[in-house]
Amino acid sequence: MALEDAKSQVDTAITRKGRRGMAYENAFGGVTSFMRRSLSKDLLGVDLAVTGIPFDQAVTNRPGARLGPRAIREASSLQAFDAPYGWDYNPFEVFDIVDYGDLAFDYAAVADFPATLQAHIAGILSTGAGCIALGGDHSISLPILRAHAARHGPLALVQFDAHTDTWADDDPARIDHGTMFGKAVREGLIDPARSVQVGIRTDNPDPMGIAILDAPFVHENGPAACAARIKTIIGDAPVYLSFDIDALDPAFAPGTGTPVWGGLASWQVAAILRALAGLDIVGGDIVEVSPPYDTSAITAIAGAHVAVELICLWGWTRRPVNGEKQ
């Protein structure tokens, strides 16, 4: 890229005139936004909004996921140069995608947080835009699911995780990153018969009817068989995809609060996600990236890649075919 061209592409998150196309500026400089998308609170005409949820006050072990959205955005800067690998279309060329910034909330008023987050997501969805959330600890999924279920009805859940997160908890006031999917089942937000958990490698006495493809299943049968099983279970239901970064083995994602050995490899995750193309993904999140425990930012890099794959999945059933959106 010529020097003059480079000078004209500084801080594209602020200066770019359109929402589509890749961003050609130095990866090591400029204002950080997810994939160098425009930073915007104006969702008129926007197809998809990426928003950060810097909350980690529901963790049971190591904190730091509140810093995850910032780290994922920074890690995505290098990816912003190129079309996503492994896909025959580029969602950043065909959809209006923006970085909506982070949720603002009172960190001292924890009891108010779920309602604040639900309203934040509901506001985005009310414009007709889709939403991908960058966490944050995994408890953020429950208010987000409430907002999506209010719009779409009961959802199928595809959850990548080391833990099932369905532990019993009947106290509606408690916020815990290990109980939210149990609450989601009891609230009727997700349909357990059409939901799948992938990469599980810890015990839970009650999976609440959700199918489990544990880490040994993936290792023994491979990504293609795993994706085929997921598609069979899900069918044509609207899907919320939640990706806890600890689904990955600690070798690939050390920067997380509750790491568990024996997890998925990054290549397995990439292959499974790409093979899920065709599912009706209506929303999703990437959670539990904890930069203080990261090494060389490899966990944040993994989180950024997963976020891009999730956007590709979301757009697959909406992409233009023969010049028209589906």
C-alpha cells in the first residue's frame, strides 16, 4: 500500500464513509474497533451490530473477562485486512456491520445489571439489526437470551464450552456464570430438545435434556460428524450460538477463568463452525476471554477469530444470492 494511501486510511473506525469493505490501515495503530468497523450508535440501515459487555462479576474463579471486549477488538485489527478464510463470501462486503461500542452500566449496582443488559440488546434488535456480543463472563448470555427469545420465541442453543452451565439455582436474584442455561431452560427461553453443548469435559448431574457432544466425542469422531449431529438436532429452529472460550484446550486459550484440559483444538472449532453453515443463527456471543491470564494474546486472537466465524454463520442464510438477499 502506498504511503499516501496509508495516510488516508488512519482511524477508519471514525473516518470511513461507508460501512462495507475491508479496512486497510496499519494493524498496530489507529482507533480500535471490532474488525475496524465504524463506531456508531446509529443503527439506521445496519444489518448487524457488534457490542461489548465488559462484565465479570459473576465468575467463580479467575476474573478479568471484563477486559475481554477490548482485547478481542484489538486482536481483530490484523484480521480486518482480509476476507474471512474458508468462506466463499465476505460478510463485511455485503452487510452493513458496525461496532456499537460497550454496554454502559453501574458496576456497583450488580442486581440491576441483567435488566440493563436485556434492554440494551432489545434496543438493538428493535431496529431490525442482528447482534453479536463480546463478553464478559458467561452470565451475560441469560439477559441476551431473554431479549432474543422475546423477539423470536424459544431458541435452539448451540453452546461451545468446557462446562454445561446448567447447575441448579432457583434464586432469580443470583447472577452466576455456571447456572444461566439451566435458568434459560426453566424460563422457556431455549428448547432443550433442539439444543446442543459441544466440548464439555466436566461433570454435571443434570444436563436438563440438552444433547451433549463432549470433547472426547469430537476427538474420536471428528468435526464433520459433530457438525452433522448438531444440524440434525437443531433442524430449522432459530439458533443462538454461545461460545465460551474455555471450550478450547488451555494450550490454545490459556487466558480464561476456568480452564480445563483435554479441550478442543482451534482447527476443530474452525471446522465445526464452518460446517454449521445453513443454520438460522439469530444471535450469539463470545465470552470468558480474560486478558490478565493470556499469553501473547493467543486467547484474544482465538476469540476474534470465533467472532468472525460467527458473523459468517449469521450472514450465510442472509447473504445475497443472485443479487438478492435471502
